[in-house]
Amino acid sequence: MSSSTTENAVEGIRYALDGADGIVTLTLDMPGSANVMNAAYGAAMGAAVDRLERERDSVRGVIITSAKKTFFAGGDLTVLIGVTEDNVEEFLAGLDAIKAQFRRLEQLGVPVVAALNGSALGGGWELALACHRRICLDADHVRIGLPEVTLGLLPGAGGVTRMVRLLGVAAALPLLAEGRQLRPAQALRAGLVHELAADHDDLLARARAWLLEHPDAAVQPWDQPGHTVPGFRIDDPDTRQLLVAAPAVLHKKTRGAVPAPEKILSAAVEGALVDFDTALAIERRYFRELVTSQVAKNMIGTFWFQLNEVKSGRSRPAGVERRLTRKLGVLGAGMMGAGIAQVSAQAGIDVVLKDVSEQVAAKGKDGIAARLDRRVEQGKLDARQRDEVLARIHPTGSDADLAGCDLVIEAVFEDRDLKGRVLSAAEATALPDAVIASNTSTLPITGLAAAVPAPDRFVGLHFFSPAHRMPLVEIIRGERTSDATLARAFDYVTQIGKTPIVVNDARGFYTSRTFATYITEGIAMVAEGVHPALVENVARKAGMAVGPLAVCDEVTLTLPLKIRQQTLADLADAPDSAGSTGPRGLTDHPAFDVLELMVTELGRPGRSGGAGFYDYPADGPKRLWPGLVERFTRPEAGVSEQDVRDRLLYAQALETLRCLDEGVLTSVSDANVGSILGLGYAPWTGGTVQFVNSVGLAEFVDRADYLADTYGERFRPPASLRERAARGERF
Ligand code: NAI
């Protein structure tokens, strides 16, 4: 900086005037790890804007940048989660002041540049929108976007109003209502940022150069005379088409399960029809409704606070040094094994991909190559990165190649004897202290450990399908799994960028066992005569990622039958070894008659077999099999939509509570996060346990008792829940 620079900090915002060229640089450096929008920020920015206005005559331009890794992280969630009807007006008054600062900045009369040195999300992007030019560092860690919708909110600091005026309703909607986050190059293409910078010096140099060259560029597009929302004219057929189609398109994506997207659409469209200040008032009204809603509390609580707690390693044994995996062996190059190999190689780990022969393993690698090619086509990966990932994957048919592996994950067929054989062979070849893991989705880990000479180094690493995309991994601690092994399993899961939850061993662990209740409940309703389309639609409308019949087709109808067979055999051998309610859910359920009939008599084993609850015509999308209705559906079955919904949501919530009771789950955070990321449980609920909280424990107990009286004892709430409800406590 030149010698004539004057600099001082206004509580977290550095204000530096370069006397030589009249450029002021505001550097955001609020206390804490990131800049967030809260009262302290409001005060600091207010003081900075006051000073800019006072000294305007000596200011030729303003650069806003940040001293943190991110430019600005967004709203302060510790504040947002506490906003209620009682304090919302006070909260909104603070927000109004920040919005007024944005307005003062863009109407200061000198040009303002946002020099985005890192991610600008939510409120941070709203600040950037209030600048006349946005220049963005072109780096891997940078993301631009408005993720409020994923927390049940809308961008309430002018984000809806300015995005609509910048891009038009049609182009702004996907960013506002889906919360898409863009990389710098995508943000440039989308017209959100004006130029990219190669590094930090380049960023500030470009900002300065633009300001000096454009001293008059101090008017926002929406403040230009005659400005209209791009592509939006009420007398224009395209606009009318958009107004008719947008709610349906949005509904298809969100199924109406969460209120925020619809309110965003309303705010965008209503705001497009009026002047800027009225649009802000409309945005404020919708934001107020959302910020006080239970759904926003659920989503902020789980997707932010609990997710961070889970990721931060609350369940990782303390005192074990973090150790990264360098060479991974994957046994089985099928659907799961190939996915695990892919994500691991993407994280820089060398992978030995072993199957029955090198040819079979190579087929698994071919599948990975095809997926990576698609990512290259979509511009999400460059060709060099693809080649590097593929070069790390070594297909083989020989155990000898597992030499030097510090982690081995088994993903062969779900057959205990086979698993035992491949696990012990791998252990004999891998490093002497290697961690040995199984990706079994149902077999108890402690039982499998018997095949491994060193059971303290054995652990469950349960991935979800498709493994290269699903964000969760369930780590299962067997009776003899050591702390060091558990910690290394945890470190590996975070190394590959996934979210780990840690559970104790039981049949079906937490996720498979709970998910089974969803599938079997859906099938039970079909058996009772409920129309299958109603079951599927209500499930999706309730926010579940996939309907229970569709998901059963994916995992195959034979899988629950096989699991039941295995469970019954194990129970006969050792009645105490099988966990408590797991077997009841898995073996004694009205769904099994339907499954038997579908598989053995009707030859409809699921999607991979060409037919299941759905037909899979070669020339079109899947359709529910009409025979299902003919065989089962009875108009007099008379289960209300509300009951269908509650049976699906309550069955999973109740099984989760049993897992907590039995110590399979050791934390509510693991339960909530795992249910949404692993089971596709309705996100608006905040997860299976938060769902119970938000219904209210006493009401949940009453409703579960009603379901138990009407549909079966599997809905009877556990005694621990009744007691907790009686004490007036929550989870
Ligand atoms: P898959 O049938 O696609 O793949 C299994 C692979 O194991 C095949 O490529 C097969 O050739 C290979 N294999 C068989 N014997 C072998 C041996 N002796 N040595 C090396 N490889 C051998 O099965 P998928 O779906 O990948 O499942 C694998 C495991 O993952 C199972 O334990 C399953 O329960 C579990 N799992 C499956 C999920 C799913 O959604 N499919 C989800 C989570 C876990």
C-alpha cells in the first residue's frame, strides 16, 4: 500500500483509504472463523458506510473484500435458529438496517466492487449483489450461491429482489429455489460475476483497475431509468407461460414437502411486478413467515448444528492420532465396490480393486471410467483429473496385490461364508496393522469378525448406494473393534469427504434396520388394499426421497426375504445374538406374504430382474404394475392419506427410538443426520428424532398408540418415550 494510505478498523471491518488514487478498501474480518451476518456485522458495516458517506468527496471507488478464507459465509445461524414470534420484529429491524446499508452502498455515488476472495453464500452473496461489479477468485474452494432454501428459508436481505432484477425470474429461480451453489466459472457463465481473477493480487489489481476506469459506473441496473426485470413482461406469452408452468416445475422438484420454494416463487413473481422497494417489502413478508417456522428450526438444527457436531468427530475416540489412508484394497468390484474405489481414488488414495479375476475387476473400473467421462462432459472435471483418478485404480484378481494396503474394505456378495473367506485372505496379505472392514448392509459385525484373526482391527463401513454419490457412511463398532480401528475408519470417511455416523453393532445396525420398516410398511399397506399409487405419492409428498415400493424394486424384493431367512436361522442358533426388535421388524410383518408372492409365484423380483412393483418398459419410464391394483387394491380399505403418511414416518421414527434405547445409536445427532443423509428421510423434519420433537412427545405417543391399535403392535411407542413425555422432556 502507498505511503498515503490511512487505515483503521471499525470493529471487524478494516477501512483503508489510498490517498494516491482515492480507493477505499473495506476488508471484512469479523471476530470468529467466518464473516456472518449478525448485529456485530451490522454495526461494523454501518460505521463503514457512515464514514464512506462522510468522506465521499475524497473517495473514487470502494473495494469490499475479506481477510478470511471465505468472503462471507451468510446468515448467522446461531441467531436464526432462535428467531420466534416473540422476537421476530426485533430481528427484522436489525436486518432492515443491514438492507438499508446495501441500498446506501449501491447509491453512494461512487462505484463499489466486490472482490470475492472466497465463497460468497447467502447473506454474503446478497452483499455482493449490492455492489456494482463482482470479481471472483477462480479457485477450487470458491462457491457462489443462495443456499437459504436448504435451511427452510429464503434470501431475505434483498437476495430475491436483486437476483430477479439481475437475471430475470426464469434464470434466478433455480438458484433461489434449489439453492444451487456455483463454481466461479459457472457463476461467470450465469452472469452472476463479471470477471475471474487468477490469484489474490490479480483480484485486487483488477478491482482497482476497473474502479479507476469506470468512475461513473455507480448506478445499479435496477436503478437505471426504465429498467425492467429481464424477460418478464406480463403481456408477453413467454412470461405468461412461465407464470403457469413455474409452480408445476417447482412442485415436481420439491413435491411441496417444504414451504420455502413456493414462498420464494411467490416473492420472485410478485416482486417482479412492482418497484424495487415494494419488492423488498414483499420479500420481507415471506421471509418473516419462514424464519419463524418450525421447519426452518428443524433444518437449521440438523443440517447445520448437528451435522457439524457429527463431522467434528464427537463419536471418534479421542487421543488417537489422525492417520490418513494411503493404499486401500477393495474386495469386490460390483456396484458398491466400484463406487467405493471411485470416491477413494478421487480423494487421492491408491486403490487395489480386487474381484474373482482381473477381467471382472477391470469391468468395475470401466464403469468408473464411464461415470468420470460423463463428469468431464458436464464440465465438472477436466480430462487430466479424470486420468489421474483412473491411474490410481489397479484392477486385479490376485490377493497378493493387497500387499501394503493400510485399509481393506470388503464388498462381495452378501454371503457370510464368502465374506469370511475373502476377509481372512485379505488380512493375511495387507499390512500387519491394516484396518479390515466390511460393507455388509445387514450382517452383524461381531459375527463376521470371527473370521478375522485380529477382530480388534475389524469394523463395519456401511456405504449407501450409489456409493460415489451418497454422502453418508455408517461406521459399525463390533464388540471387539478397538478405539484405534474406529478412529482410523472415521478418518478415512472424512478423508473421502463423506459424513460418518458411528453406531454399535446390531442386526441391520441403525440405517438398514430403520429403512426396512419404511419398505415393509409401504408393502403392508398394499397388502391391506391401499392403492399403491397412493402409498408412493404420499411418501414423496411427505418428503421421502423415494417411494417404498420403488426403493424395494431397487434393492430387489429378494433382499428382505433373504435377510429374514438369515435372521431366522441365526435366531434358531443363538436366540440372544440377534439384537432385540430387529428380528421382529424383519421377520414377523404382513409385508412378507406379498414379497413371497411377488418373487416366487409372479416372478417379479425387482428392477434388476426386469419387473417388480413397477414395470420397466424399454421405451419409457417405469410404471406401477397394474396387476398390483387388480390383486390387492380394495376401495373399502379406507386408510386416510394422513394415516399413510404417518405410518411411513412414524415407523422409522419409532425404530430410531428403539436403536437409541438399545445403545445401537449413541447420539441424537447421529440419528437425525443419518436418517436424512442415509435413508432419505424427509429433510423438513430435521430427521427421525427431531420429527418426534416437533410433533411433541405427548402427541407423538398418542398418535403412535392410535396407529398401534389400528394397524399393529409395531407402532407401540417404547416405554422410555412415554416416560420422557410424562416428564415433559424433549430429545
Ligand atoms: P454386486 O453383486 O454388485 O457385487 C459383488 C461383487 O463381488 C461382484 O463383482 C463379484 O464378482 C464380487 N465377488 C464375488 N466373490 C468374490 C471374491 N471371492 N473375491 C472378490 N470379489 C468377489 O453387489 P453389491 O451391490 O456391490 O453389494 C456388495 C456388498 O455391499 C454386499 O455385502 C451388500 O450387502 C453391500 N451393500 C449393498 C448395498 C446396495 O445398495 N447394493 C448398499 C450397502 C451395502
